[in-house]
Amino acid sequence: MPKIKPISDLRNYTEVLKEVDATSRVYLTRNGHGEYGILTMAEIDELDRYRAAYNLFAKLQSAEKRANHEGWIDADHAENEI
């Protein structure tokens, strides 16, 4: 369950950071509105891997659409290009 705290609680940031783990994020508010989220490094690494996989998938999908529109090349032609 996420914990929601005012940003002013960061005055005692060690106590706030003790509440952060992989199963419980801490969200910080400013003037009553959500502003920031504190994540562990493991969560950030995982998000980066998901982002990289998503970007790769999007590029592959774009390339497939282009190949379907412009036509595919055979393996011999690809080898000659390399």
C-alpha cells in the first residue's frame, strides 16, 4: 500500500526513506496535490528495462509496417548490404 506524505516530511528524510521498499512506495504531495514518488533503485532499474523493451518493440513494429508497405528483401540481398 503506498504511503502519501506532505513534502515537508522530507525535513526528516531518513524516516521517510525507511518506509520505501519494493512493495510500498512513498508519494509526496505539495499543496495537497501529488508531486513526486520515491522508488528504490531496483524499481528504477526495472522501469528502465521495461522502457527499453517498449522502445525496441515500437521500433520493430514500425520497421515491420515499413517493410510490409515497401516490401521485404531476401536473405541474399541482406547479406550483400552488410
